[in-house]
Amino acid sequence: MDAPRLRTPRGRWIVAATVLGSSLTMLDGTVVNIALPAIAADLGATVSGLQWTVTGYTLTLAAFVLLGGSLGDRYGRARLFAVGTVWFTAASVACALAPTVDALVAARVTQGIGAALLTPGSLAILSASLDPRDRGAAIGLWSGLGGVAAAVGPVLGGWLVDLAGWRSVFWINVPLGVVVLAVTARHVPESRDPDATGRLDWFGAALVVAALAAVTFGAIDANAVAVGLGLVGVGVFAAWQRRAHHPLVAPALFSSRTFVGANVVTVAAYAALGGVFFLLLLQLQTALGYDAITAGVATLPITAAMLLLSSRTGALADRIGPRVPMTVGPIVAALGLALMTRIHPGATYVGAVLPAVVVFGVGLSILVAPLTAAAIGSVPSEHAGAASAVNNAVARTAQLLAVAALPGLVGITGTLDADTVGRGFTSAMWICVALLLAAAAAAFALVRTPARV
């Protein structure tokens, strides 16, 4: 059967399924941030406990997403997509029932594994199932709507926290997971990589988990030995991938200059995003005294910009190549973060918060879709699962390390209160500005040709 065009009913259902599935994990990556003050108050969590609540999920998502991509390429992307959805939904129930911070962190770690199984499959299904002529626009639509899900998380989370408490941000995943399963079973075709054979690289997967866990623990607890061991583990993993018969990360992927450049940009840009979305919502609730729903609504301009612009910038990158939007987007987003340094006690929404989130949202809209299209479109479609997994792993690892390290670097430790958050927020935003400018420089220097579709 011929691959459907994007504007056909089959094409739209495929996009809907992949967007719903990826949005489930993206939403949970941000919706929890708005609930952190409520979790701290209810469970007596410190800043360290809140960091682990966020990074526990991101840790296993980043560590297992490469394995998830390999499993999907071998055994069927739609099948792994469905398995990951079931796993993620069940772990969400465990999060909602957690009686202590430790139990919540353990459930979040489990939830991240489910996300790692379904995340790479969503984009690989999209790339392998649709007509190649529509792939760039479809990826732009996927990125834009997925970005909207991530951005709407604070609004939805704030409403749920104020209405029914912090546990409701996990219960909401149950009906969403059921919808994803139903749409997938009815409309998503199966696809595999015919060249994906042989044994899975379980040793490589174990190395990734151990290395990221060590770095995360060391960054949160300021343990230089653990960080060093984790970095050594990363080096060992890279060396092993060159020797393994069936590596998690095929070295051939990095023969594409665009693929390499896109992932370098991803490291810097997503580290900045991780720091911003973790700290901005805390600053709005502690320094400005917003309740959860007001803090979530305050970020709505980011959602609006992503919804209005992301598909257009994805199509633009298809025509002119990703280099220009990937350079301009981080610069605009950095300007938005510079404006965020004006958010302090006594600042008004219209005078300080609104201009910052509008400019930041526009910058993200220019960047995200072309970045995703560059990472996936620069490799043959049969390797879309591996490319998606690598890019997701890079993005989640960058976010993970930012949330683990940034609060300690700027002095946000101990008990969560206005003074603790406020004294480090401005410094953190300037660090994130530097990261976004580094992303722009990397895009300009490394991404020289249009992504191959």
C-alpha cells in the first residue's frame, strides 16, 4: 500500500496518533513542574527531593530511549509504541498513589522507562508511514503540537492542582493513555527496519543507565567523584559503540554533518529549556505569589506561539534548509530569557512576565520544528527510529543535567521558599541565555546544508 499524503484521512490519523503519544510524555515532562510547590508542602520535600522528582523521570527516559528505538526497529514500532503507552499509564497510577517522596521518585523512574519505549516510535512511525513529500511538514506539525503539549502542561497542571491536588496531574494520564491506545490500534500501520537484526546491545544500555545515574546523583548532591565516574562511563559507552556488533547508536549516523550539528544544537538549547521550565514556574509561585493556575496561565503565550508558528517554520526549513531558523530561533529565545531577569518580587505581569514569555515562545517556535526535521531528515527513513532515539536521548540528557546542576550552581538549595528561589533565578536565566547563544553559534557553524528528506 502506498504511503498516504498528509492531508488524507489516513495521514491525519497517523499524525494524530503520534502526536497524542509523544504529547503524553512531553506533557508529563512539564505538568509536574507546576505541582512542585504542592508536592513539597504535602510530602515535606526539599529542593533536592523536587529535583529527583523531575530528574528521575528524565533520567530513565534519556537512558532507555536508545534501547526503545532499537526495540521498535526490530520488533515493530507500532507494537512498542503501544507497549510503552501501557507501561507509562500504569506507572502514572503509581505516581498518583505515592505516599512519600521516595515512593514518588521510584514511580517517576518507572514512568520514564515507559516514555522511553513510546517516544522514539512516535517520530519513526511518522517518518516511515507518510509520503516523503510531506515528511518535513508532518515533522513540523508533530514538533509544533508536541511543543504545545509541553507548553500547555503548566496551565493544565495549575488548573488540576488548584482543583483536585497534585496527584491529579498523574491521574489525567489514565484517560489520555486509553485514547492513545485506541487510536494506535485502529489507525497506525506497523513498520520495521529490515536491516535491524542480531542481538540487542544490552551492555551498552546498562552503561548509559549507570553513567547518567552517576552524573545526576553527583550534580544534585555536589559529589565530584560521582560526576567523574559518570563522565568516564559516557566515554566507555562511546568506545563500546564503535566495537559492538549491533550498537545502540550506529556510528554511521554521525557521518551526516547535519545530524551532528542538530544534536550539538540540541544539547545547548534543551539544557536551557530544562532550566527555564523548572525555575520559571517556581519563581512565579514563590516570588510573585501566583497560585498554580495563575502561574500556568502566565505561560500561555508560549503555547500560542508554538501552535501558530511551528508548522510554518517546519515547512520553511523544508524549503530553505534548517540553518537559518536554527540560528535565529535560539537568539530570539535568548532575548526572551534576558527579559525574564526582570521577573522579581513586585514585578507586574504586563510589564515583566508577558514580554518575556512572548519573545521566548516565538524563539522556540522558530527553532524546534527545524531542529527536529534536521535531526531526522538527515538520515535515510529506515534509520528514523535510531535517529529519533539519539536526538531524544540528547535532548532529555541535556534537560536532566540542567535540572540537576543549575539550582546548585546558583544557590537554590535546601527548603523551597521565595528567598531561596529568588536569589538564584536571575543568575540561572543568564546561564540559560549563554546556552542558547551557544546553540545559535553551533547551528551557524555546523548546519550548512538542507536536511535530506
